[in-house]
Amino acid sequence: MACTRFSAGALALVIAVSLLASLPDARAEEAPDIAEEGRGGSGVVSLTLEAVEARARQSDDLQAEQQARRDHARWQSYRADRAWWPKIEAQTLVAPVPANADPSRLDENLDEILALNLGPLVRQTARVIVPVYTFGRIGLAQELAEVGVDVAEIQALEAVETQLLRARQAYFGRQLAEAFGALLAEGETLVNTTLREMEDARAFGDADFSTEDLRRLQIFKAELDTMVLDNARLRDLSEAALRYITDIEQPLSVPPLDPERVDVPLASLQACQSFAGENRPDLQKLDGAIRARELQSSLARRDFFPQVFAAADFGFAWSTESPALQRVCRRAAPGESCVNVDTLWTQPYANPLNSLTFGVALGLRWQFDFAQQRGKVGEADAKLAELRAQARRARGAVALDVEQAWRTAADARERMHIEQRRLDAARRWRNQYGLSQQLSESVDMRDALDPLRAYYEAQVAVLESAHSYLDARARLARSIGAPSLDLLSELNAQPGAN
């Protein structure tokens, strides 16, 4: 989360100018502690970084999204594991048939149809097919589904790490707003008090300061109000982000940013790159994708082989209608013509409208389309080669990305050390001036402003550098796939780390 950058010089000058009208025995003192507004009040939820990270991991929407992704992959695995199960194909047919149907008398059948002398014919068929041998197709499909399950878990981990980065940035931004608020509250108190005293003194004719000093103080009072407004926006936005991530409706409270607690060691670049090579989610997903492409290439080659299956067929047909009677041919002697053709009729030997069938078979399904099959194999091999080349490039890109994040964090820490030395020097300068020389009306107080200005500028710079280091460490943890920020300091102690 980007934070509002304050004008350190303006802040220092506001506080310094306010001392122009102070009493002659005023001393440069340490900034008083400002109690955090709302801390300890009823309904205020105090958050630590660990609590924010825990709530970010347990976000209901995030968990539901990732669980749905896992379920999708697991149902694919469920289908692959049960590819050996029998498959049942059934067909039900209902058709009209003419009464007294006779294939040899189509004209009479047509007359029955035109007269709507019809009846239903129900025909039901069913086939059970069981794979016997698929030349490894089912095994490859099962392994491919397992790769999908593993990739879904990696994607869930990656989503959690992204959520953690946002949570940490929001938390650090809220801490920075609290620390800046303390400095601004100190300056606002001094400016308001001094400005009120100057205006009262001027109203009663007791002013011992120039109009220029009063106008300067009024101008910087407006600038101070602007900085307070900017800090309030940073505070509100970071708190809104924390509410969204932690799903907390009550007012939130976080400890102010403490630069002394921020300065923790950073693991070496080699240790971070080694850890990223083994744990970064996108590299793990890439490994899974390569494995999936290898399986798909093997699966494409299996299309050259047949599939052996066993099948059982069952069928029956039934109708309310009966077939037409069949003529009986009686011959007085072999070879003579039929006699009594018009008077001798009988039921057919078999009723084609009513039937029952059953059969068992062993089959071989083979698709002869060598050009298309060879093309599929070539496409799969080309995709696999492309992905392997991308993986080699990706590892180099990840190493560069980790180095950039590590350099940013290392530079931020070094800058924090520099700003700490600057603050120590400014503090000693301010204290030395305040202890060695009394401020009085005879002293030109403008010469005393430089130590105060340097001190407050250094305070602001230390807070900004501490926040920059925290943000850089959070981004480095996301870059290498570290589950916690503490791991960034512990990698050097792990076996194999350089």
C-alpha cells in the first residue's frame, strides 16, 4: 500500500518557528509520547501482525474460493479413478405401428395408418461396456488428474501468499500513520498553543515578536493542517484495508511503528534464491505443467493402439397390436401350386413386434486416422518442448526477481541505518545546544532553529525508512514464497544455505 509522503522540512520548520515566541528559558526537549487515540477504549480491537496474518489466512471468501478449486480438481481425479467402472448405454423407443401389420402387404399397412388404426410399439435396448485393456490410457488419465490436484493446492497457497502481502502492507501503513500521527500531534499542540499566545499578546499590545514571525507561523499552521489531513487519509485507507482483510467491523488499533524493532537481519541473497527455487509457487506450478504435458504427450501416443472392451447387450420390444395372419400354402404334391389359398390362414411363426434379446461379446475399438493422430503427438511434443524452454527461462527470471527484491530490502535496511545515524547526530546536536546555552531575548533564536529542524527531519526520515524496509521484506517474502517474515532472518541458519 502506497503511503503519503510528508514534507519533513515543513514539519520541522512548523515546530521550530513555534518556538520563536516561547519563553526565554525554553529548552529543546525530547518529543513527548502521544497516546494513541482510542487505545483501550471499549469496542476497539487491538491487532498484532500475527493476528492480521492469521485472519488473512482464514478469510471465508478466500477459503471458499480455494476449496472450490480443490473440489474441481478432486472431482476430475474422481472421474479418472473410476474410468474402469462399467458404462451403461440405454435407448428407449416409442413408435406407432399399424394394426395387422404385414411387411408383404404395404398397401394394406398404409390403409391401416390412414385410418388411424394404430398402436404403440415400445422398444428398449441397453448395453453395458467394461474396459478390459486400454494400453495405459486410464493410468495416464489418473496421473494427470493427480497433477491437477497438486496444482490446485499450489494455487491455493499462492492466493494465500498474495493475501498475506496485502495484509502486511495494510498493517505497516496503519502503523506508519500512527507514528506520523504522534509527530503531527506534537507539532499541532505546540503550534496551536504558541499561535494562541502570540495572538493574545498582540491583542493586548505585549507582543515582543515581529509580524513576519506571526504570519510565517500562520502559514505553516495551514500546512500542518494539510499534513494532518493527508495522514488521516492514510490512516483511514489502511484501516479500511485491514477491515476488508480481517473482516472486523469494530474500530481497530495497532501499535505505532517502532524503528528499533524493525531492524532485523536479512538472509543472504544466495539463501533467498535457493529457497525460492524450491518453494516459489509459480515454479512449482510450472513443474506441474511440465509433468502434465509429458502425460498428455504419452496419452496422444496411446491413440495408435486399440481399446479392448467387454460388452453385454439386452433388448426387448412390445406392442399392443398383432401382426397380420399369414397365408398357408397347401400342395397336393410337391411342385404343384398352392390350393385353398384364400381360406387357409395362421399366426406367423414369430411376432416381430414382441421380442427379447441378450448377448455378450468381447470387442476391439480401433480408430484408423494416422494423420490426425500423428499430428496430435507432434503438437503435444512441441508444447512440451516450449514449456521446458519457458521453465528454464523462468528460473533465471525468478532468480533476477528475487535479487531485485533482495537488493531493495538490503538497500532499505542500509538506508534505515543511515537515517538512524542521522537521527542520533541530530539528537545530540539539539541536546547539546539546549544544554550549553540559555535561550534569551538577547540571543538570535533563528540560529537555534537548525538543530531543531534537523532533529524533526531525521525523525520523519527514520519512520519512512523503517516503513520502506518493512514493505521491502514483505515483498521479498512474497517473491521467494516464504510463509512468514521471520523466515527471512532464519534462512542463513538452515542447512544448505549460503
